[in-house]
Amino acid sequence: MCGIAGYVGTIRPNPIEAMLESIGHRGPDDSGYFEGAGVAVGNTRLAIIDRSGGHQPMVDPSGRYVLVYNGELYNFAEIKEKLTQKGFRFRTRSDSETVLYAYMHYGEKCLEHFNGMYAFAIWDCQEKELFLARDRSGEKPLYYSCCGNTFIFGSEIKTLLKSSLVPTSIDLAALNSLLTFRYIPGNDTLLSAVKRCPPAHTMRIKNGRVSLKRYWELPHDTDYEHSLDRAAQQFNDLLVESIKMRLISDVPVGMFLSGGVDSQLVASIISQLGKASEIISFTASFAGSAHSEEASARKLAQSTGFSNQHFLVEPSDLQLLPRLTFFLDDPVLDPIIVPTYLLAKKASAHVKVVLTGEGADEILGGYVHQAALPKYMRIRDKLPRYVARWMSQTSQKIPIWVFDLFFDYPESIGPEGRQRFGKLVDEGYSRLGSYLRFVSLFSDEERQGLLQGHYRSVGECLAAELESQKGYFESLIRTEFKYWLPGNILNKQDKLTMAASIEGRSPYLDHRLITFCAALPSRFKRFRGANKWLLRYVAEQLHGISPRKKVPFYMPITYAYRNEFKNIIETYLSEKRTRGRQLFDFEFVSQQMRSFGEPNMLRDKQLIALAMVEMWCDHFLGKALSESFYPLEKARSG
């Protein structure tokens, strides 16, 4: 795991050292760069495989190709053997050399052979061409900016800003998307001049021209014709193979363990492979929360032979939020980044690699709305208009606590949640419309009041994907695999583990497992109200795990952490700051703030999100990046 950076063009003075310094946390073990006429590429390295022999940039023996690489190629030994038979002579045991030689032999078709997570760049000194690629799911980030005739790239946005060429103006359409979804779907970022290379894409830069090309697509056909038992065995076999590959390391490996079925299944397989004694597991719970992961995680650790380290996220840990907003830099408006980072920081004292359960929800439809929205649409289409209107009006007279019984959230949905439900019932929607009404942090109407002249419509990039499948359930899975997974889940996992200088690996995102699940019929993913049905079936029938009801990893804003969140909101949403920034309408914000602390989960999430936008603006708008740098070494080590 590493960080990469570089440019093609002319920048004076050469900023490559400053660019690499900005991502030193991604690779504290080594760094280096290559500089040529009109090009510079560099790398910071976290040494996982061949710790002494994988220095980058890596140059082939002829001197033509120069590689900088971030990620892990899990099947590098298999590819290396084939390349050796073709006459290649390897100087190291690192997977980086395998990536370089595979590109030399196969060209861009090397990606068809790769099983791993990666973002890399190869400079062809002869053709004066830069080739970049990003992995299929988007586990590794890759950002770029075109500034005149200069192309700049890097693992993080802050790296590009260190070039001194990239302007820092907000993309208002992206801001609207961020306030709707809590992340930004698609290729845009909050900075107008910075874009993401999409997952499963390559880029070529030559003679000032930039080309973007998709090299892999999630299959569309749900054409699996075998039984549930056969599917369960195949799923299990693929997951076992994926976990075996992700345990390969020259440094200690751990895992994040919760009481949920996703990480429990990974732990059970590791135990069956005889590796449990080598693994330390890490679990977080929230002080004052009614739900704790400790008991279930400790019970599983004991039954499988893992050692387990548990810690509480304390209210005082919220002081990390501004720092982590800087390290995330491509914002996700969710305070859950604090416990996620603390898990990584805790683990970093013992291991350099952690396995996680990320991706299972996205490949098998594990979210509440993925079941609720198709059911709603089926019922809504059969209702006469006057019945829908009556139901909408009647719903607003029902006590909120009744809604809380049916909506399985950790805190009350509040009056805003009840109002959203009424509008969802009353109004006829397309798939996009119902999706936006259900998942939006700020509704369309609220954003008009909040942003005034900065308001823009959102969701256009999602519409085609939501209509891509005959079934709404399957189209939701595809949409969130393409957008939510890389933009939110994997963005957080990469940036926050890297902030602690460790590597996160996701066994559920092996592309063979992804392809297998995409071909499964919906009844294997959702059955009798149970989400991720196949995974639960595998856990129970093949591993003896009794899956519990899905419990969200959620920070209790309203109760135990109320005072700390109140301080953050009052600081970052003060009248002076809000009016001075001229981004949000202060009257709208102050109206929301008046009822903070009452049971109202949606409103509290909105206020924290606005405060996090202000934190991001402090870091990235109109000031030198070094002025806003927070050294995480001062954070709690766990």
C-alpha cells in the first residue's frame, strides 16, 4: 500500500517532493521519484510484500518504463510464474515488479489478469505517454486535474493542490450532491478542477490529450440456474479463496471484527484455515450507547481462537473530526469517520494490514432501502390517487414513536422523517425520484432554502443506472455498487486506514465473487424479509453462525455525545462564520439549530454535515495547505 503522485507537463519549481510529502502518511517506509523532460512521477511506500526489495519508482532493465504503484496484486505469484516462462527475469519478490512486467508483456490487457486493488501509473520514456489504471471496485483512489497543458495526478486531492497549479473553487453541482447523498457520486469532487478516475478505467495522456476508457463492467444478466445449496457452496469457495489471497503478507495481519454477519463469516473462515492464532481482531463500541459490539465480538473471538482488542469511542474523541476531514479530503459527511479512524489507529500499534467486511452489502443488497423501495413502488402503483393522498395526510397525525417502531434506526426519525414518509406516499415518483426522497440527507426543497442561489438539481448520473435493470432491487444494487461503494465506503476505508499508515483489504470485493453475485437471482439476495440472504445462509448452514438482525454502525449524536456535537455545531455554524462564508443561508441554519438535542436523527445528521462542510472549507479554500495540517500523531493512540 502506498501513495502515488506525478505530472506530465511543465511546473517550475518542480513540486514532486512537496506532493509526496503531503501523502507521507500513506507510505512512511520509503519514498522516491523519477524526473524527466516534462514529467515527474513519485511514490511513498508502506512496505507489505518484499519489504527490502520493492523500492519505487521501479524502472524496467531497458530504462523505457517507469512504474509508481499503490495497492496489492493478490495473484502476483501466479502471474510472475507465467512471465518467467516468457523470459522475464525478476530482481525482487514484490508485486510491483509483476505489475510492471505484466504491462510490458500484455499492454493494458494486463488488467484482465489482475486480481487485486490498485491505482498505478506507468511512464513510457520512448513514446512519451503516461498510462494510469484504477481497480474494478475503486478500492484505491486516483485523482487528476488538467491545468492548461499540464496533467497532474495523485492518490489524494491534497497532493494535486501541492502542485500550486490547481485552483480551489467549489463545484456547486458537487456541493448539492454532497448535501443530498453525504458523498459525491460519479467523477466530480468538491473542487471544480479536480476529478476522479472512475473505478475499472484506464487513462492515457500523450501530446496533451487525455483519453479515458472502461476495461471492466459489472455483468447485467441474472442468469444463474442452480439451487440455493449449490450457490451457497460456490459463494463459500470463492470467499475462502479470496481470504486466502488477502492473508498473504510479509507483515502482521489483523481484522476489524463486529457483531455483524459480514465480519463474523470472514473470521470463521480464517479460523477454519488455521490462521486464527496469527490474527488480532479489533472492535469498537460507543460510550453510552444501548448497543455494544463488545459481547458478540468477544464471544466470536473466543470461539474461533482470535485475540480481540476492544475499545470505547469516548465523547472527547470527537475533537478528531476536523483533522479527519482534512485527511479524508474527498468529503463524506458522516461522523462515523471518527471510530473508523480510531479502529485503524488502534490496529496500527500491532499490525500493518487489516481485513474488513466492506462490500458485502453492496454485492448482495444488504441495505434497508434496497428492500423497502421496490416494495413501496409495487404498492404505490396499485393505489388510487385519492387513497395515496388520504394515507399521506393521515400519516402526519400518527405519533412519531409509532414510526420509530417500524423504521429500525438507532435514534428517532423525528418530525422531518415523518414528513418525508408522507411525501413519499403522496407523490408519484420515478425510480430516481423515490430513491432521492428516501436516501437524501437534505431534500430538494431543503437545499433550495439552505443554498439559495447555489442550488442545483442532483441525481442525473444515477438515473440511467437505476433504470438499467428490469427489477428495481437489482438496479439499486448496481447503482450503489457503482457510486456509493467507491464514493463513500471505500473512500473512507482507504483514507482513514492510510491516515493511520495501515492497509485495509476487503475479501468480499474479489472481482470473481462480485461477478458471481451479480448473476444470482434476486431471491438468493433477499428472502422472507432477510437481506443478504445467501450470505446469511452460508454463515448459518456452513459455519454454524446465527446471524443477528442488521445493526448500523452509528454514532449516537443525540444522547451520549450531545454536548460535544453541540460545541462543534456552535463553533462551525456560528452566525459570523456562516454569513462570512456565504455558502449556507444563516436563517435556515439557525432555524435547524434551535431544536438541536431533541430526538430528531435526521435534523442532527444535517447539522453535523453542514459543520463538516465548513471544516473542509477551512482546510481547502483559499489558504496554504500546510496552514491547515493536523499531525495525527497527537491523536489518541488507543
